[in-house]
Amino acid sequence: MNSEESSTPENITQPLTPVVDGELEYSQISQKVADLQEIATQLQQEIGQLRSRHQALQAQVGETESNLTRIVQDSLSHLEQRKQALQISVEQLERRSDRIRQEMKTTFAGTSQDLAIRVQGFKDYLTGSLQDLASAAEQLQLVPAVKTPEINPIPEAANYLPQNPPNSPPFGGQQFQDTTKQIRRLIDQYRSQPDYYGPVWQLRRTFEPIHAERVSHWFLNLGGRGALRSMSSRLQNILVASAATSILHKLYGDRVRTLILASTPERLGEWRRGLQDCLGIGRPEFGPDRGVVLFEAAAALAQKADRLVKAEQLPLIIIDDSEEQISLGLLQFPLWLAFAPDPKNMRNRDEDDEF
């Protein structure tokens, strides 16, 4: 009995070890399965997020492509419009160039020819009148002691020639040799001895022989009233006009008032800056009652010049080469300088101004 009783517990406890090991293994497997399921859930969530991001990126790419397409189309349309506008501008400039050339041929040539015919006709008339007067004087019964006065056609002819406008300063002729010498001396001084730090209203820039020739021709040949062919740039024209202004200020002081006519504010701005640079004047010198007045309209300039003449001032009218026509009302004043556009440079000058 004792042996049986002692053997029974041993038989009972022997199968317990496999059962416990199986449960542990099952628990571990379950834990691993749960972990794998959790990892799978996380992966599915990440896959969903990646799909969402992919769809968002595809939407952004599509929107970007549509925006780029629209931008390219807009740019092409803008460039096409600009091309058409440029073509229209070129055609307008070409027509303008042709019109100005035609006007120059008809206006300047016709006016010059008409003036030449008038002057020649008056000369013939005056010569004939003087010859008749001399013949009549020879037929008179004069006292032998009294000599027949010698007839000098030049002074008598001067009485019949058109006179300069009131207050017109003289720049030529035998009776004005001192003024002519002073003008030549100042031009030579500006050309050979430039003073870059001189007083206000004195030319402060380099003065080349071509500029000296233009200024001398305007003073001594045209008498301070006439047109000069425009130079290669507006700055060159401003230099010529500044030299003329400086000489007039040397001769007549503050009586000289410079009136600038240009068709746009941009060109007037160039004249303002150029005169300041060439003559050493500041902004206070520009204004309705100052030394320099800027105008966009010829009518307003003519009114101002007329008031200055009545006040015994000397208006110097300077006309920019952008003016296609010169108002006849400006030609009555004692001093005017117009720059006639050069057809060779006209196209380039217009393109620079407009573009």
C-alpha cells in the first residue's frame, strides 16, 4: 500500500509540465500575432496616408500644369499684342518720317524760294529806282560851285529793307563791329579755354569746333534769328543753345529771358537738366518770372514773349527739334533759335524718346 500510495502522486504530477509549456507558447504566439496585427494596422494607416499624399501631389501637379499653361498662353498673347503695337508704331514713325521729309521739301524749300524771289525783285526795283534818281539828278541845273552828292546805295537801300523787330540786338554789319568782335572772342574763349567752374550763365562744358561753327553762323550770318540743323543728339543741341544763351547774357545781362519750346514734359526735363549742367544754373532759375521758362505750347510761349518785349526784355526763343511745325507767331520776335530735325537721325531720335 505504501508503495502504491507513494507512486500515485508522482504519476499525477508528471503531465503538468507539458501543459504549462504549451500555454506559454500559445501566449507568446498570441502576443506576436497581436503585435503583427498592430504593425499591419499601422502599415495600413501609413499606406492610406501615402495614398492621400499621392493624390494631393497629383492634384498639385495638375494645378501647376494648368497654371503654367495659362501663364504661357497669357505671355504669348501679351507678346503678340506688343509685337502688333510695335509694328503699328514703326509704321506710324515711317509715315511721320515721310510726312516730315515732304513738309521740309515743300515748306522750307518753298519759303526759301519765295523769299529769294521777293528779295531779288525788291533788289531789282531798288536798283532801278536809284538809277532813275541818278539820271534825274544829272538832268537838274545845279550851281557850279555845288557838287552833286555821291549816291551811296547801301544806306538808302537799308531804309527800304525790312527792319528787325523792336529791341532786336544787332550782331552783324559795319556799324556793329564791336559786338561782332566780342561774340567772336567769346566763342574762341569757350572753344580754347573752357572754364568748368565759371560763374552762373557762363558756358562750363567742352566746346568743339563744330559747336562753335553753329553758334557763329546763328549770330553772325542769321542775325540771331534762324534755324540750325539738329545735331546727333538733344544734348548736343542743348550745348549749342547754352553757348548762345551764355553769350547773350554777357552782352545784355539779365534782360535776356530764355523760353524753351518742346512737345513733351520728358524733353523739357532734358532741357532743364542740360541747361543746369552747361550754365551752372539751379532750379530757382526756372519759372514763369525767372531766367528760363519751359513751354509745351507755342501759343503760351508767344504770349509770354510778347509781354517780355513790352517790358523791354529780350526773349530768346529756343525750339526743340521735336516740333514738326514752327508757329509763325514766334518768328516776329527778336531772338529765336530752332533746331531743324535731320532726316537721317529722325527715326533713331523718335525711337529713343518713345521706347
